[in-house]
Amino acid sequence: MLGDILLIQEAHKLAAAEIKKYALKDLDRKKKHYRYIVAISGESGAGKSELSHSLAKQLKEEHIRVKVLHTDNYYKVPPLLRYEWRRTHGIGSVGINEYDWSLIQRNMTEFKEEREAMMPCIDIIPDQVDKLITDFKKIDLLVIDGLYAIKTKGVDLRVFIDLTYHETKMTQIIRAKEPIDDFRMQVLEREHQNVQSLKPLADLIVNKAYDVEVAKPDDAKWRDMNLSG
């Protein structure tokens, strides 16, 4: 999103370096010119954007051109109307179904097919939804980040940041995307429930210390992956 504040710390860079190792090893197993997709999920303030940005920069150093797709740009209801819409429809309306999944999947297909795509992009200063044209022919790898990003179909590597909104409150205050009031806390709790329901889909877990762990150690794909080389 345009105008977003990134609070990149050393922990984000170190975690990104570990995720990069897994992604590159997995990519080595694919056919040449395979269009690889990484998804990163976590609760508000968990560091999804910081981790995605750090991963993209490190992959760029490997001469891999990366595009980060922020799923928060894909809300069905625009920013200026979302608060009242949620109030009107009740807290039960908050969650996974607020996103335009058909458009997210379409943009992913356009990446896979190396086509030009029009993508939504929220400018958080005027709270306006702009349109971004991307030529995916020039992109090698796609990173999708957002609350529910690992839900998307066709993802090769799913990463889950295991921090709750209770543990990231200070980050939320600093970034100040939305005012912290009673209703916002209800929204965060509802999102917490939705995000945590996706944890079983993860391949890698970024734990509370921001160390990267294999989520499915019994999965031969990850168990047998040697990252020492």
C-alpha cells in the first residue's frame, strides 16, 4: 500500500534470509523458469510487510525479480466506507470473506501466465483505491502478504507469523493505520480468530522470537531439505 510505514528490524532480515533458503531450495526442484509464489500471513502488526519487503530485497540480490502483492489492497469495501460498513453489518462480517479472492486469484494467474495485469493499490494517506498496471513478464517470483494470504490457491511456500495482536499492540499504535478504539479491538479479535484458523496450512512458522521453523516436520519435502549448502 502506498504511504505505509515499514518498521524493518534485524529480526525481519534474519527471518527473511532463512525463508529465502527454503524458497531457493524448493525452486531448484522446479522446472526451469518456474513461476514461484510465496505467501506470508499473520495478524495485524506481526511484520508481514516488513518480512515481505526484506525477502524481496534479498531475492533481488540473487538476481531474482520480485513483486510483492499486498492482499489488504483487495478489500471489497474501500477504506473510507469500511468502518461504517462493519458497524452496520456487525462484527461477524469481519474476516476472510471481506477480500475479493477472485481478483487476487486472477492477478496470480496473470503472474503465472506472464501477462500484464491491473491491480488495486490503496494510498493510505487519502484512503483512495488507485490502479496499478504491472507487467508480470518482467517478474520472476511473487510474494503475497496479508492476514489471510496463505489461503490463496497455487502458493508454493506458505509462511505464518505466530504473533497475536495482543503482542504487537505497540507496532499498531506506531503505524496508526486505524484508530485504536473498542470497536477496533473487536475487529482485531475477529481477525485473530480468522488468521489463527489458517495456521495449519503453513509450511514455515515464524515464532514469537522471530525464528523460522518447519511447520510440518513429517513432510518429506521439508524434512529432507538440506539448507546447509
